[in-house]
Amino acid sequence: MRRLPPQTVAILSLLAAALCAIPAVRYGLAHNWLPTLLWGAVAVWFAVDGIRALGWSRNR
């Protein structure tokens, strides 16, 4: 089974982080804190994954 290149994983992860940050901000502006925390945690998780994938591409 082939793996995706680290650059592709990084781009997709950072895109997913941006897409998850949008509802987090919107819920935050509406003062709905539980969905804000959930969407924000997922956005941070994807952002960290994207940054780690960039590190993999630099170490090769």
C-alpha cells in the first residue's frame, strides 16, 4: 500500500484545520462554548498534524 507524500498530508491537514476553525470561531462569537471547544480542539489537532508532516518532509 502506498503512502501519501508528506507535503500532501501537510496541505490536507492544514486545510482541514482551517475548515474546522471556521465553525469554532462562529460558535465562539455566538457564546456557545462547548461546540467552540470541540471544533477548536479538532482544528488544533489537524494543525499540529500538518506541522508534523512538514517536519517529516524536511527530514527526508
